[in-house]
Amino acid sequence: PGCLLLQFLSYLGACDRLLKQGYEEGQVEEAMEMFQYSEKKAAEFLHLLAEFNDMGFQQNEIKEVLLLCGNQREKALEELVMK
């Protein structure tokens, strides 16, 4: 049980840090789940999601492409432009 508590506290800390960077709570939770609670991968995903969203791409397309491309910026951008 102690191990689960530590994992939960780690998850909360990661979410808190991502929220403080200005990401929306729903997006943070979704990203953490998609990347098996890896704060680093979730942060990369959220950063790229915001960047591509600012470029005018649709959020659902961005999510799909980022997952397929494993958060690789150049590859994802290429895919989005080709759509």
C-alpha cells in the first residue's frame, strides 16, 4: 500500500508542475494517462500540442499524429501539413 501512495503523490506532483506551466487540467490528466504517467513525455506532448494548436491545426488531429510519431516534432509537423 505504501508504494501506491508514493506513486499517487508522484502523479499529483507531476500534474501540479504541468498545471503551473499553464496547461489545462483535463489535458494534463489525459497526457499523463496516455504516457503511463511519465511527466517528461506528457510535458513534451502538451508543449507540442500547444505549439501546433497555435499554428492552426485541429487538436484531435494533433493528438493522433503526436501519438503515432512518438512526440517527434519534425515528423509530426510533416504529417500534419500533409493532412
